[in-house]
Amino acid sequence: MRAVLLLYCLGFLACSPSSWSEKKSFSNGIWAYGDSLVLSPQIEDTSVLHNTWLEITVDETYPYRNLYIHEAIRTPSDSVFNHIQEFELMKEDGTWLQKPGLLSGGKVTFRLPILSGFKFKETGNWQVSCKEYMRTDSLEGVHQVKWTLE
């Protein structure tokens, strides 16, 4: 009987989401300013530490050395917290900080940490969004964006 109960509990925990993610592909290679990635986690345990990551795939037409990301977090009680972060993607001479993959057709994928080791302060339904925050409305050379909350 204990073995059955243990298996049931392990199965229940395995089905509980430990991470959420949203992925968008852009066939035209353009990430528009208003095109946000939105996650809506249901938080039940406020003692867990969380991290957010952005994976972005760009090509040689990407026009900047850096990338600014805007993250907005809306609490269940409707407070909003904004966070803006800059990431360097290229060296000053215009070469990538990371080498393109052999099978990627000249594209480079970066995995960028947004927030590390934070706790949700209240239980309930949260809304967390992420968008590009650059000088132009449309960011060229971006083929895919995946945003993860762990």
C-alpha cells in the first residue's frame, strides 16, 4: 500500500509544472516591439527560488551589438514590477560573442539570464511578460525567441 501511495505522490509531483515557457518563431526574421512573450504561472509555493531565461536566435543581419529586454511582472493583487536589462551579443569589432553552430546556417543562439534566484511573494495567478526594448519598433535578424521561467 505504501508503494502505491509513494508512486501516486511522485506522479502528482511530476505533473506539476516546475517551469513555464513561451516560444515564438519569426519566419520573416523580425521581432516586432509589441510582440510580447507572456507566461501566466499559478504560484502555490512562495518559498521556491525561480530563474528566467531568454533564448534568442539571430543571424548576420541583426543590426546591433546589444539587446535590451523589458520584463513586466504583474502580481495576483495587480501590482506591476518592471525590469529592463541589456545583453552584449557582439564584440566591439562586430564579431559574435558566441560562434554560429555548424547546422544553423549562420545563425547564433544565445541563452541569456534575465532574473536569477527570485521568489514570488504571494500565491495566485501571476502574469509575466517579456519583449524587446530596442530603439526601433521592429528588430531585424531575429528568427526565434524562447522565454522560460524555471
